[in-house]
Amino acid sequence: MLETNKYVRCLMTDFAKAFDVGDHAILLGKLQTLGTDQFALNWIVSFLSNRHQVCKIDRSYSIPLPINHGIVQGSGLGPFLYLVMESDLKALSVLNLIFQYADDTNLLVPENTDVSLSVEYDHCKQWADLNHLVIDHGKTREIVFHHPRVRSLHLPPKDDCTERVCTGKLLGIMFQGNLKFETHIRTFLLSAISVCIF
């Protein structure tokens, strides 16, 4: 995108407790729409059904309560089911791009586009409402990527609903808007030093 644009806006969208609030009926409907085999669908229903949770404090346990929402974290199937949940979240414009990994959802909107970042974000919010998910606006951030040697860069106005940052963490890597990795290297070295000290 930066080969044909001076900048690319990246919206790092945070879905609040995404694995905990997934609606089973919506998920199963999406699995059916994708043409999931009935035996596999029955197995997934069984996997999600009749689960309970308890709280433990010292040696005391609470009364078991049924879990009727959410996707089992720590399971091999959990990330796949969450990807199915988000499989129909698409960018409105072919010039824009949404990429997802588990519950990390990022929207890329180049300088030259036919659908703005704010319109795409409104679309994400509507999709979240329809799918009974909640966007955590306090954790959603925007970072603007640009070539490091650009001398004059006129950035678009910042949207009121999100904070614009110079550095953002994507899949464990600290990205800077100028595409340098000084912050990531510094963070990595500091964590390595603290491990060696302790």
C-alpha cells in the first residue's frame, strides 16, 4: 500500500472479552453457512454444551454455573471457532484490508481510498452489534504508517473516537509509524536484561 500512498492508517480494534462472550447460536449459524458437515457440527455443539464454571478461593468452591456463551480458551478448537465467528467481517472497500489473528482485528486504510477509516470503523461497530460483541473503544488505537524518509507528511484529521499512537503492538511486535524497529528492539532488550538479572 505504501508503494502507491504516502501513508496507510491502521486501526487496531480491540473486542472486549471476545472469547468470553461469543454467542453459540450465531457461531453455529455461521458454521452451517460455511457448509460444515453435520457430524462435525454435532461434535462442536457437544464440545460447547454442558460446560460449567466454578470459582475457587482457598479450599472453597462456588456453586457450578452453566456456561452458555463464549469459546473455550486454551483448546485447540477455540481459535478456529473464533475465526469462524469473525469470518464475515469484511472491509467495505476492496482498497482497504482487514486482517485477523485470533481476537486481534486490524483495519488498513490507505491514503487513496473510496471508503474512509471512520466509515469502515462504523461498519465494524455495526457488525459487532449484530454479532453480540463489544468493541473496547478505550483500547482501540490508530497508527499511521509512512515511509521513514518522507520529509513532509500531511496526515488526515484524527477521529474523535480513537487515540492515535506513534507505536503499536501487533501480534507481539512493536511497530512504529515510520516503519523503524527501535522501540521493538529496545523493549526486547530490556525484557532480556530483566530476565538475566532475576
